Amino acid sequence: MLNKTFYERIWKIYWNDDIKIVLKWFDSERVTSFRVNTLKSDKNEIEAFMDENKISFKTLDFLKGAYIIDKSNEFFLKWSKMFYDWKIYVQWIASLIPWMILDPRSGEKILDVTAAPGSKTTQMCALMDNRWEIAACEQNQIRFDKLAYNIKLQWCNIIKMLKMDANKLKDKIPWLYFDKILFDAPCSAEWRINLKNEKSYWFWSVENISKKQKIQLEIFENIIPLLKVWWQLVYSTCTLAPEENEEIIDMVCRKYGFEIMDIDLNFEFARPWIKEFSWNEYCDDISKTVRILPTSVCEGFYVANLRKK
Ligand SMILES: C[S@@+](CC[C@H](N)C(=O)[O-])C[C@H]1O[C@@H](n2cnc3c(N)ncnc32)[C@H](O)[C@@H]1O
């Protein structure tokens, strides 16, 4: 069982029916989703494979190349040649969203700050069709090895891998080097909690949330010099704690003058931000950040789209 404080916080963050949706999520069977790796395959091949094997799937209007299937088909999928050939990559739907917002364009230099195991880096590389420049940083050796493995087998060959602490990047890379940055932060991962699996939550505590906030803030401060003025940084987490979401964005904007930009996400479960939590009131523009409510097709997530001023 999760402790009482966890539930009390949910009642402070969400309202009415959304509370029921959130509580149900922690106890429910997750769907399986994946994306086509366009560096190795395409929509036609994947859909023909699904039809041949009578696997029914859903797609989403706002996310091209993503598929949702019933959990019962996951085992089959993971033993298929498609999977072993890295033509598909199993990934949460919500985790596909940050790059869509970052929307890389021709010639841009991009940094993925905390990149392992590389789901988002490799997605980006496929979206960019192996052109231009992506740097991917990760400090943990085991996770870095996973990142390298993922990158190699997905045929992503434009990624510069940096095995180091993201806080030190500014000592190695010229300042104002990057056009766009993705900071998919290490977080308390509350949306990953599954009550059927104690390993997913035994470590939950308010202290852990505060610890994660400190880590996020430190990395944030240290990567700011690397971003060109007027360019974009997308911040995301898979947690529902306001301290790691709205509060971080509020602090960074007040201290470093970032502008919060709109997110054009036409998705019915994109829900409002939190205006205040624990007597902390956030800036008005926090309303432009997005909390995604977990549903049968998409996990919970938080994302903010920022411009450096
Ligand atoms: C949420 S995960 C990133 C997931 C990744 N973006 C993806 O989509 O596959 C956060 C990662 O940040 C790494 N990390 C934490 N602190 C770091 C630091 N100071 N420098 C570099 N990486 C760090 C963790 O080891 C972890 O792999």
C-alpha cells in the first residue's frame, strides 16, 4: 500500500472526476504502445505485419507512427522479427510528446540532457532522418551502455554520446551552442507507480520529491548557458508532484527570465496545470504548461515549453 500522504496529495492536486481517473490508473492494467522506427521500416510494413497477425491497433491523430495495442499482444510482439530487427520500439505514448513540441528543424543543434535509455533521443533521430546534430548526455554507466546499445541497433548515426554529469557540460561545450534542448528530468516517476508491483513505489516519499527537485534545479541552472538566446527548451517529467513540475518551471522563469510558450496539443486529456500547491502560488503563464491525465491510451505526464530570454 502507498502511504496516506501520497493520497492526500492527489486530493490537493486534482478535482472531481479527475481524482477517480488518477486513482484508477495506479491499479489498472497498462496498454502497450510502440512507435515505428522510420530509419528501418515504415507504416506500410508495420501495418501489414499487424494485419497478417490479426493484432488490432489504435493510432492517434496527433502522433504519427505511434500504435496502441492490447497488453495481451505484447508477448507476441516482443518475440516478433519486427521487434528483434528494431523496426519497432516499445515506448509510452506520453514519452513521445516532448520531441513533438520541440519540433526540430533543418540545421538545428539539439541537446538531450539526461538521455538514457534513449527512447526520446532515438525517436528524435528518426524524426530528423539521421540529419543534423544531436548530443545525448548520461552520467550513469549502466544506463549509458543501454543508450549506446539502443542508438546502435536503431541505426541512429548522428548522435554524439557524452558520458558525463550534465552539470559539467558547460565546462566542455561552448556556451550558446545549442538551438534546442530537451530536459526530460530524472524525477520521482509517480506515473510509473503500479499498485500490483511494490518495486514501483516502495521508495515513494515527500523527501524523495524534494531531493529530485534539487537535482532538477541544479541541472536546469547548469544547462541554461548552453542554450542560444531566444531558443527553446522543453522540460518534461513522468511524475505528478507539483514541486517537480509547475514549481520548477515557476522558479526557473522567475530567476532566469524564461518565457513560457503555448503548447499546441490537441488531446482531450491534456489537463490544466496547478495554480498553487502547499501555499506556493505560481506565475500566471504556468497555465501554458500541460499536465496529461492518464487514460487507457496515454500515461500521465507533464511538459513545459520554454524560450530563453
Ligand atoms: C527520466 S530518465 C531519462 C529518460 C530518457 N529521456 C528517455 O526517454 O529514454 C533520467 C536520466 O537522467 C540521468 N541523470 C540523472 N542525473 C544526471 C546528471 N546529473 N547528468 C546526466 N544524467 C543524469 C539518469 O541516470 C536517468 O537515466
